Amino acid sequence: MPAPPATEVVPAKAAPAAKAASGVKAAASTRGAAASTVAPATEAVPTTAEEGPAVAGPAAERGTRLGNTGLALLVGGLVVALLAGFGLGRLGSGTRPADRSATAPPVTGAALSAGDGHQHGPGTGAHTHPGDGATQAQVTGLSVNSGGYTVQPQARTQPAGVRTDYRFRIVGADGQPATRFAVVHDKQLHLVVVGRDLSGYQHLHPTMAADGTWTVPLTLARPGGYRIYADFSVTGVDGKTVPLVLGVDHQVPGAHTPAPLPPAAQQSTAGPFTVTMTGTPTVGVTVPLSFRPDGVEPSRLERYLGAYGHLVVVREGDLGYVHVHPEPELVDGTVRFWLTAPSTGRYRAFFDFQVDGQVHTAQYTLDLG
């Protein structure tokens, strides 16, 4: 409703109430946004009570009734304005707990190579990350291209048992060979080779020529199909390191008899060592897997490629290369990694470690029913 017209006379007794309202206005001015809302309401108060004496008679009674109505409107307006200002202050200066989740970093579908991504302190329990689970792709190496890069081998076949120089290039979106890579675990690129039956694992380190051609000696003893993974990192436009894994098929002609996958077990023999794995891989949950070479003092474990161990996990069937996080230091004398299994099925885990200057590989079957 509009304020009483200026021609109406407010009795003198209404003046104290108006002054009280002015006091409310002064208090409200300390509330920021609420002050600007209160001001127009107080300016609508008639000031005729301060301009002369009250007029007796019926007009005075009418003025009294109108003045009381205006006062009620004034007080009601002040209350509404103060409440609205308080609400605006909450919206402008506070953050609801639900809003904080928007600041969490997103998790992309691309799997990270070992040594990249977040780290976990000793004692961290099994947990999930945003996007963990079977609905989120936690594998990579399924394609020859990713992130604008493509792996181009010079040859996709070689004879069995013959040492051959395997050559390839990593080509960017512009069609030119990439020559700038980030150093991860002491190398610009790691080449992993696995047979389609998950046998014949090798972890190699090729060298790159000035024209972007990578070369590494490769011997494949048995005929059959293989998957070769180029695991590397590049620097994105925002200056952050972007890990990528590209996979390409490779063939060795001849009669092939697939090797049966060994049953799941907690122990594996690697050279003179028996290596015990502890932990329970779980679909959709990030869990720790720890490895301890039995009979080997922790002091004898040596850093290999900048870490106390490296773990490669490959899924049976599509040969998906699985996302693994390592711990930078030993945990209770063990080498610990963090694994998120993306789906049910069988996997093969390859654990590389070094003792007395020699690298050994322990292999495990993970059966996630």
C-alpha cells in the first residue's frame, strides 16, 4: 500500500514513534546491503507532525487513524527489509556445505601412468575418488591415439626369437613427430610389451633421435599377438603434465599356443626371491596393494627409475592398461601402490623391483569375480 498523502496531518504523539523508527534505520545501516533497502521506507514517513500543532476535531481523529496505519506499514516494511537484507548478506558472504563440492577437482576418464597423479600418506585406508567405479574408464592403451597424439610404428611384425630394432614415432595433431616429452620416473617414455595371453611381459626404454623416431631392441620368443604400450607424458597448454598411454598391436608369425593364465595367488617367485602381495583389489574402490620380497631387508631395496618399484596391471581380454598410483617411499618396509579395478574379470599384475643392482619382476593374477 502507498504511504499516507502529504496533505494529511499526523498527530504530534506520532512523532516519538517516527523517531523510534529512525533509530531502527540507524541500526540497520550497519548491516550493509540491508541499509539500502531500509532507506526508501523511512523516506515515505510524513513529516507534518514536526511542521506545526495538531488540528483538533474530526480531521484530527482521521489523521490519528491514518497515522497509526502508516506507522504499522513503516514498522512492517522495516522488518521485511531487515530480514531481506540479512538473507542477502548470507547469500553474498557465506557458502553452503553443498556448494563446496563444486570446488573438488574433476576426475577424467584417462588412466594415469604409474608415478603420476595424487599420492597417499602411510596409513591411508581404502577409499574412493570422484569418478571411481566401473562406470568410469580407469583403463587406457586401448587405442593408437589419445589426447591429440598417435603412435606410428614402422613395422607391426617381426620373426620369433630374433632381436629386432623396434622403431616408432609419436605424432601430434599437426601431423608432425613430437619431440618434447616430460621426464617421468627418469625417462621421457616407457615402452611396455605384453602378449595377448598376458605372458611375455617386458618394460623397455627406447631412445629418441632428433627427428622424433624412437628405437629399442626387442626380442619376442614366442609366436602370437602382442600389445605394445607407449607410456609418456606431455606438457599441456596450461603448463600441467598430461600422462598418456597409447597401445598398438604387434604380431609374431607362427603357430601359437596361448599360455594358460596362472591361478590367483598372494606369492610370486622373481629370481631368487619370493614376493608376497597383500591387499584385496576391489571393483570401483581405490585400495592399497603392498609387495614385500621375503627375506630381503628394506635397506636392500633400491630405487629403480626413481621409485622403489613399478606396477603395471593389464586386463584380460581387451588388454586395458590400468591406472595405478605408487607411494614415493616404503611403507612399513613394503612397496605400496594404489589400484582402482575398473570392472570384474581377470587381470595380470607385473611388479618390478631392484635388489643389488638387478631388476626382477614378480607376476600375479588378480581374479575379480
